[in-house]
Amino acid sequence: MPSFAQARACNATVNLANKRFLVVGGTSGIGQATALKLASMHASISLAGRNATAGSTLVAQLTDLNPKGHHEFLPIDMTLMKDIRRFAAAYRNTYTELNGLVISAGFMTMQGRTETVEGIDQKMAVHYYGRALLIKELLPLLETASEKGEDSRVLSIFAAGLGGPIHYEDLDLKTTYNLKTAAEATSGYNDLLVNELSLRHPSIGFMHIAPGVIETPLMKNLPLYLRVPAKILAKLVANSPEECAEIMTYALTSDQYKTGWWLLSDKGVPLKPQKYHTDEAREAVWKHTNSVVS
């Protein structure tokens, strides 16, 4: 993977005219920066999130960057599987193909397990289950693009390579939940997901990336005693969303990641799977995921 400067130079040679990308969680932070970068490369962008005001503002920016593209904001609640299915059905009715699905939605809180009306912890819904369901629901559009010989990729921006032990008897962490196990589980499950999906859909590229320390609006959700040091740390060591977007965009357009499954660091360097990443774990998590999101 090249440096930020090299990635920027490579991205400058790519023309994404007539290509469509869906960026979920795209109204702030990394998602916003990635959407803007893709639009500057002439892509058409669908933004999805909960903040319609921010979405409308960003659509105007996307239009300024690429007036020939078709850009839009679409509402989605990634904590609710029912709403994800609603969103995906409407999207499939509007479009026949999709070149890239980028998911950067996040949920930063220090609260313990907080279940939705569907019985899923909110953080786990946003960081894993909702992502898995949305990808599954939009695979027909990604497959159509690949069948036409076009690039078709999925990029999940979260925490590649940071998973922990698999709790086989409690995969949804009903009894073993804490902030550490939830973070490790959703990280590991996303790693296993891109592996499983690549086996089932070999013509599509599936990537899970760890963006590193990024100063984003999600930090506002932390309690004050953590928010202040987090912001100081971010100022000292964080990559900017714009720098991060260069790596994200490179991953979405470079021939290196055209197919297969990839775990990537914040520099875009391929990571080796953890020791917990086994065929047994992949199969168990896939079966569990389908039981939860069905």
C-alpha cells in the first residue's frame, strides 16, 4: 500500500464517471471525507444516515464537486434490522447495480449493553449485525456490476485485526457483555464476515479496515472525562479524515483489492488474520449472524 501522498497521486488518475457508491454513515468524519473524495473523482454518491440536515448540506458539496453526478441523501437507522431491510428494498427498487458499498457508521458510548426493540445491543447492531445485513441485502446490485465487468467492492470501516476470543456459547454476548468483549467480538466478526462473503461471492472485493485514531464527531458522545483526553490524543497522533479518505478510496479503486477478502491497517497495509480466525469460527459466526438478522 502506498503512502498518503502516493495514494493521492494514484487516486488522481482514476475516473469514476457513471459509477455509483453508497456511503453509510457518510455525513461526518471518515465517511464524509470518503464521499467527497469519490465525488471529486466523478462518482455518483448515495449518502445514508440519520442526520438529514447534515446530509442535505453534504449533497450540495458533492454536487459542487461533480455536477454531472447524481447525489442524494437517504435516511437509515443502522441500529434496527427492520429499517435496514426497508432501506435496502427501496434502494434495490431504485438502482440495478452498485460499484461500491462503504460502511463507516459508528456508535461511541461508554454505556453497558443497551438493547433495541429487536433485542440486539445498539453498539453491536451498528458495528456488526447491521453491516452484515445491509451487505447481504445489497449483494444483488454488487453482483450485477461485477457481471458487467465493472468493479464491485465492499469496504467496512471499523477495527480490522482487533478481535478477541470467540464466545461460542454466547455469540450475541447476552451474558458475557462488557465494553471489551463487545469491541473484540464486533471486530472479529467483521473479519470473519469478509472472509465468508468472499467465498460465496468471489467476483466482489470485500475489505475490513482499521482507520486508526481519527478525530470525528463521534467523540462528542464520550463522557467529559474521556472526551478531553481523547481530543488531545487525536490532535497529537490522529490522521485527518481527508488523509484517511485517500487510503479508503485507494482500496476502493486499486486493482490489488478487486476481488478476495482483505484486512487492512490504517495505512492500508494488509493484516494477517488473528489466531481466533478459524474455519470453525467463520462458520459459527455466519450461522449465528443469519439467525439474528433474518
